[in-house]
Amino acid sequence: MNGAGGQLSLIADDAGDGPEDAARPNPDEPALSGRAGGRAGPVEPTDEQRAAIAARRRDAFLEAGAGTGKTTVLVERYCAAITEDEVEVEAILALTFTDRAAAEMRSRIRRELVARSRAARAAGATARADELIRAARATERAWVMTIHALCRRLLAAHPLAAGLDPRFRVLDAAEAVRLRDRAANAALDALLAAGDERVARAAAAYQPWRITAMAVDAHERLRSQGMSDPRLPAVVDPLHSPRAGEERRALTPAEIEAATGARAALERVLEGFHRRYEELKVERSALDFQDLELRALELLRGAPALAGRWRERFAHIMVDEFQDTNHAQWEIVRLLAEEHGNVTVVGDDDQSIYRFRNADLEVFRGERRAALASERRDVLPLRGNFRSLPSVLAAVNEVGRTLLDGFAELTAGRRAADRPGGIELLLTLDEGRGQDARRWDSDEIELDPPPSGSPPRVIAEARALAERLRELVDAGEAPRGEIVVLLRAFTHVDAYEEALGRAGLHPFVVGGRGYWTQQQVEDLVRLLGVVANPLDDEYLFGALACFASGVSPDALWLLRRAARDERGHDRHVWPVIEWRYAGGAEAGGDDPEPPRCDPAPLDEIPEADARRLERFCRVLASLRAEAPLLTIEELIERTMSAFRYDLGLLARDGGAGRMANVRKLMRLAREFEQNEGRDLAGFIALAAESTRRDEREGMAAVQAEGHDGVRVMTVHAAKGLQFPVVAVPDLGRALNAGHQRGDVLIGAARDGERGGSGARGGAAGEGDEAGDGDRDARRFGMRLAFPSASSLGLWELVELDAEESFDEAEEGCRLVYVAASRAEDRLILSGIHRPADLEPADEPRPSDTPLRRLLPALVARGWAGGDAAVTLPGPIPVEGDRRPPGAELRVRVSEPSPRRAAELVRRNPPPPEADPLAAATRPPPLLDAGSSAVPVGHLSYSALASYERCGYRFYVERVLGARESVAGHPPDAVAEDPSAAGEPPDDELADPGRGRALALGVGNAVHAALEWSARHGWQRPDPGSLELLLRREGLADERGARERARRLVEGWLDSDLRAELASPGARAEVPFVLGLGGTVVRGQIDLLVAGAAGVPTVVDYKTDALDGGTPRELASRYRAQREVYALAAGDERGARAIHVFLEAPGEPVIDELGRDELVAARRRLETLIERMRGDEFEPAAEPYEALCFGCPAAARLCPRPAWRPRR
């Protein structure tokens, strides 16, 4: 293999930054249920895909639509470059949009190379097989990464040439915002202190916060256009920028003078801000993300010899998500591929949705125009969609035709299915203003609105959607765990979350927003604020009012009254509280002088509140004494523990998500301290400023896998994912709703005013350093503000604003299309409309809603309004050219009326299949009101069991954080198959921990198969489904894995115990939370069954290899697991815990635990936890190979290991 020759491949379709476990990531794979459509197992590529894979010898532009298998094409092209073009792995550069996408691509490439190696070995080509397996191993160091990771590696390889500290780091987004704010304020202060009159007048006219915001915004816009040293564009004398319908007028001399002065002031603040921001970054040896791009671009442009060496390094370059790149990124790629000669570009402009990350769709469109005009490049389509049923695809195509200019229809790769599917449009009528208009906010309509503040019409729409989703769940047509609601923005997410909860659909908001205003975050910030400074009355009252303290509002009012001097002036409250309820403990002495206050109101405070205040004083005194010795992260945890806040938090609904937000606060504190030092007051100020700015910090991530409820997420989070049932609401929201008028706008040059590809904005400053040579070609607009008059648009402000609004509306259309194209089996569109929306529009406007454009198209197809069915054209099949019969879109209209409102107000219990077991079999309450204060802690069952098996390994791995040692072969006990235990390691799989990985992979596949079977009346999974599960674990071609998995699954399904436990009340994969010894233990039960006598039965499948042992002997290792499961599911009558070793399903290990046994089990487990807290980490008394395999302590630290790594 060699690195000669060159090729550039840019692939763009639908990868994204949503949670991988939220949906199946591969459009070519069906669900385990075996629904019709999709593609199971190895299949031949379509003609389109085959052409895209083969186009490696000629320039080509590939347009890959949604769900067309572009990732498969990308992986095949990568592997073909190695196997057919003889290119080394290190000579291929693959750029992805996210780190997650990079990891997934690397994994798939490795699996494909391993599969090809096996095929070569089977054909007798041993040398070729060895070469391919070496390539598969080399993928661990392959150049598969994001563009920012590439830039970082470029700069790290040549720091001196780039003018950087070799130890530079990259700022995270939050720290970069803090530094920008600090730099902008410092720049303005310096200019004002220096007596700059123009800056002083501008600060008076705009207000200081506004002029600094203008400078920061201009700085970001200019740098996103490739300018490393931002300067405002050169302009002519000030011109009036008229609004629509206005005539341009001449400016008065005073306006000209004010405009010239304001622009000069902005220029000076911008220059000072940029200089100070660079200084702050240099002090920290840090770069922001834009620095990575600009510095890498400068490096490649400024050092031709160095750039040439990097060009020689790569024979192939692949870039994922090309439609979401910008000019600087594309210029970097061009510099690395300048002399190659074979360039292939792939993308889909209909899925470009990242303008807010400075993506510029004109880069993609400019390259497409160049490809169409060139005789050396082919333009190849990928339009065959294997994700959506034909009926769903008909609606997706209708959305595309209506909203997107130049939309190319997708063709259908899936077949129609027996599985329930369909397409629906739910309309909520609101006639808006007018005396007789029907509106949801009229006096006679009562919707029992939630506290979110959403308008009544939005509440009505959300509840109508939730009502329909509940109907589908009740009818068995859509399990609630397979439904996702996709929103363009989270503006009204609370209304949808409330509506889904009211309908009993157990909503889960993925990512969320408004992190800093979450109650638990605000509570802890207030508690920290009091630790830092008890004299801050705002934080003090907040801390006293939260449930950690529980002081009543009446007592707070009395405290405020008491903290007044003899003249009635308010004074600090803390000295009063400390004097009365802490005995002056912090001040010293037993009877300190009382503060100036009115003690009479204190006598009226109830005794219960007095005790709470006394406890608050004791805890606060302790925390203030400890605070100087603790990190901020440790102080947060200690504060929670001291006030028992963690226990109360976990006992509330949504406790896991609330605690995840607290853990995120601790992480943010750790990162703050790493960068800013141990500054508690600074961290509290950061939280306050983030809240004031309404930073869109996302909620802490909570594992969504197995969540039996409807998920709510943004379209951006869902990019690259797919779901059986997708609802796309809020289609009555304006397409340009995210557009905000700016005070300063800077646009790229018009076509023809600069060099490059001819696209608007072109490539950043070809031939100039970072594009600075194009400064004069950029366009500029500014709003002139007066202290006592209305503002005035200058230069090209109004025109640039209109362009921004238009671009925002275009992206709004693409967001709707991307959301609709996530659906596999059912698509539900929903929105608020007015009667006028049905009428054809003279011309589209940015302020249109999606429905304003969709509904006239439905009218043209015969819809006359109201509940009805509309026939949409069916998609053309991938293999064929005849359009099938049309698809029926069902339209339902919800009109405002008291009767309809009463229906939408109704609350529904959870659906039957999602109900917990009867009250008798529910887990005991998570926490008891009388629980004592304990340190906060979470334990998974696996952690507790790991500690019980070997406390020393638990300590080394989970406390010290040491990594596994896997040098050497795994012991027989963890081999994939006991019959193969004595065989030598397979040359094709050089992973030292192969046996353990095989065992885990088979176990995961078997558990997933049995979960599916339990949820489908114990149906037997077909071989293709089991093979698919093994493929997902990377084991489809492993010797023995398929047969072993089949034996284990069939063994359970054919067992007498399975038949005995067959019951409608059986539930698979049941998550639980158990309060145990002041610690929260979390886990998941494989199968939970309500027994005939009402005693719950817990079943746990074990895929362990018995290896000559008996189930009872091996079950002794899982005692803690049985006890935890029994405590989680049992009641006062006890529980039955069963371990089923699937190699011997006829020999289940059954433990009957009565009430006394449950009490004893709880005591034993709590003793384990206390030992853990007491730092008792003893090695296992009777170690065995499977226990010791991979332990980091086995080589030298452990006194009696049963296995040591091979040296």
C-alpha cells in the first residue's frame, strides 16, 4: 500500500449532535421487531450507491439526501481506497462534524476491514488477510476527526511556526464568553478613562452594555468571515438606510457628525476589545474555536513548504457534512488538497441547519455550481431513502416540494409494511384579532394553563397533539417509548412537556434549556452565596426559603421586620439570625452584643421555624469553616450533604434529572476553578451573570435509553437520528422567528466584487492574510442611536437585515424538512393556523409560517378545510420508474370552544402498559422523611457488586481511576464459548481482551433479544434479527457467537420457568432507584413479574459460561444483586429473586426472601456501603481468574491475584 495519488471526498447528509442512544443510527437497519422495510444483513448497494463508491478516479460531486445510506457509502469508499487503491490508513484524512460521528465512523471502518480480512482468509489469500487486519488495527490512529481537531493537531505539530505556546489549550464556549465580556468591558473602561469623547458620547447614546455588545458582535461576524485581525469595513460617507416603504433621504449635518462619531467609537472599542481579548488568551495560553481555524489557515498560507509536506501526507481526504462548513474550513481543506487532482464532494443543502455555528451554505452551493460547469467533475445523486415507509416519504417529499427551492424528490427504498403507520396533520384554529374572531384566549375558554406563560393557542395545540399521541398509544399503534416530538426551538417546550405529562405519556426533554434558572441550580447557587457571604440578603432569603432549609414565608417576613433599626431602616438580616439562633457562634462569646434590630417580631416566629433556623446556623457555621479547605466542586457536594438537599431532591419527581443538573454544576465549578482559580465569589458571579443573560446552557444529559415515554428534543439534537414515530409541532411559528435585528451588521461582498468561487462571500481572502485584503469589499450597516430620539439606520443596515431575515426563513424551512425526514413509520405534523393561511400567497415572505406555505398546496390537491383526507403523490421506488398509488394524509382541526377546551384540560393516567406493578409490588419509598444526613452518593448495582467481589479492585478502578490492564489472554471463564477456551487466539482479532469483549457482546445481544421477546408476547426472534444485534456488537462474523447466542435465547424461551412466568404483568428491562444506607442505588431488572400470590418475582438472565461449574456455585457471586433486586421490587410479604444461567435454564437459582430476609438483606448491604465509606477496600478472599482478569492492580499491587498480565 502507498500514499501516492490524491483524492478529496466530502460527505454530507445527516449526522448530528443528538444522543446516540435516542434512536437507531443506521437507516439501513430495521428494528428488532422485524418491521417491513429497511435492510437487514449484508445487501448489495443500489446503482446510485455503487456509482458513488466507484467514483474515486475522477472529480465528482455527490448529493446525498436524507436516509440514503451515505455513511455506508463513505465507509465503503474509505475501505475501497485501502483494499483496491492500496492506500495506507495514515494517508486518509476523514473529517466529520462531531466527535461522536468520528468515533462511529472509525468503528464501522474497522469492522468492515476485519470482515474483508476474513473473506480474504476464507479465499486462501492469507497474506492479504494479514495486511487488512493490520489496517484494521491501524484505524485506532487513523485521521478520522473533526475540522477543529485537525486544526489543533496542525498547530500542535508546529506551535513555533504558528506563534503559539506549545502548551496551548482550547477554551470551552463558556470560558470564551467570560473572557470576551471581560475584554469588552475593560476596553470600554480604558477608553473612557483616557477621555475619548467620541466613545463617551456613544456610550451615553447606546448605553455601555450595548456598545460593548456591538463590538463583540462585529468581532464575531468578521472573524467568521475569515478576518484574523477584525476591522470594520471601509465605507463612504454616512448614508440613510430606509425602511420598507420609506424614501432614502439626505442626512442632516448633525446626523452625519453623529454617525461618523458613532462608527469611529465602535471601531475604537472593537480594536481595544480585540487587543484585550488576545491578551487574556495569551495569559492563559489558550485559543478559542475560531482561533483554531484562523491560525491553521495562516500557518498553511504563510509556510508553503510546510503546507506541501502536509499535502504529501494525505492521499485521500474525506469531509463529512460539507453543507455545514464555512469559508475558512473549506480553504483549509483546499490548501491540503491543492495539488491532488481527484476531488469528490458530497452533501445535501436541504439539510443545512447550522447558521448559528457560522456555517455558510454558499460554500456548498458555490462548489456545486463549479462542479456543474466543469468537464472534469461528475455530479452524482443519492436519492434512495431506506429510512421511511413510502407513505411517510410521500409527506416528506410534499414538505420538501412546498418549502424548499429546487427540491429533488427522494425515492422509496423501503416497502409498505403491515406495521401501523401513516401521516397526519393536526391543525389548531385561532382566528386572531377581531370582535367575532374565535380565539383560545377568549373569556369563556378555560385551559387551566401551566405556569410556563405560553399563549393559550400554543397550550391548545400542545394538548391536541398530546391527545392524539395518547390515542395512538392506547390503540397499540405506537408505544410511547418510540415517539419523539421535534421542536425547531425550545421557546414553548414547557407547554409541550406539560401537555404530554397531562396525557400520561411520561415526557423526557432531551437537553432542555434554561439550565441556570432550574430550581435546584438556583437553590445551590444561593446556598453557596450564603457560604461566601451571609450578609447578602438576596442569597440568604433564597437559601432559607428553599426546601433544604424549609423556613416558612411568614418567618421570612418576620425576620425582615426584625432587621430594622430604631429609625425603621432595613439592615442586614444575618446578624439578627446569628444573634438569636446561633448564639453568636461565629462572632465568638456566649452572649454577644445584640445587633441593632427590633427583637419583637422574632418572638412571633413559630417554634418549628425557630428549630429550622437553629439548624441552618449550625450547618452554615460548619460549611464556612470548611470552605477554605475545599474546592468549589467539593463545597457543592458538602453543602448538599450538610443540608440533606440531595436526599430531598432525589425523592422528588424527576429526581435523576435534577441530580444530573447538580452534577453538571459541580463539573462547571471544577472547570471554572481549573481556569480561574479557587474563587467562590467569582463562580457565584458567573452563575448570576449567566442567569441574567439567559444563557442557553443545556440541561445535564440523562440516559434516555429504555425511557418508556415520549421524548422531546430540538431538531438540531435529532440530526442524524431516526425514530418510528415523529411529531413535528409548532408549524404556526414564523419561519424567521429566530431573527433579531442587530445594531451593527457586516455582510460578505456581493457576487462579482471579490475573487474566489463566485459564491456570496467566496473563499476568505484568497491571496491575502486571513482575508484582510477583502475588507473594503464587505458591506456594513449600523443603527445610529440618540439619547432622546428614535434610532436611524445607516449605510446598508436595512438591506443586510432583510438578507439575514431571508436566510433565517430559508433555514427555518430546512429545519421543518429535516424534522419530517427523521420519521420511519408515522409522521404527525401540527400547528396553529388562521383561515387566511389557506389562501394562495402572492409571494413568500420570511415571516410566513410553515403552514402558510403548506396549506395552499393541500388546497390545490382538493382539501377544502376541516377534518378530511388529502391524497399526496406516492414516491417513486428506488428500483423502478412508476409512481405507486398516493398516500393519504389525514387532517384534523381543533377549533376553540368551551367544550373543546374542557376535553383538552382532562388529565389522563399513564397508559396500562406503562403502569408500574400494583402498589403491593412497587419499590419502597426512595427516602424517608426522617433519614439522617449522609454524604451524597450514587451507586449502580454493578458498582456495589464489584465492591463486594473485590474491594481492592473497586478502589483501584473506581476511586483511583486506574485503567484496565488487558495485556495477555483472557481466562477461560470469560471466553466466548467454553468449547473454544483452549484454542489459540485468532490471528484476525489481536485485541488482548477479545474473550471478555466477546462475552459482553454476546450478553448484550442476548439481553436485547429477550427484552424484545418479552415485550412481544415471548415471540421467538428471527435469525436475521439476532444477527443484526450481534452485528451491532461487532460480532456478526465471530466464530461461535451466533450459535451461542441462539442457544442461550432458545434455551430460555423453551424453558419451563419461562412458561410458568408468562403473564400480562411481566415487564422487561425495568429501571429502579433504591434508597439504601443514605445512598441511591440504581439498576435495571431484566424481567419483573407479579406472582400468582401477589409476591413479585425478579428474574435476571446470566450469559456466563458455566465451564464445568453449577448455576448454584456461580450464583454465589451475585448475592448482592439478588438482594438489591428483591429490595427494589419487594413489599412487606417479600419477593422472589431468580438467577437464570442461560446455559442451564432448567436449573434456575431461586431465592425466596420473606420480610425478615429482606430486613437482613438491607442490613447486610448497608453494612457494605458503610464499609465503603470507611475506606475498607480489602482484596477478595478467594480470587479467581475471571474476577482478576484485566485488573490494574494484578501486575504488582495486589498481594494474591489469580491472574497476572503477560509481560
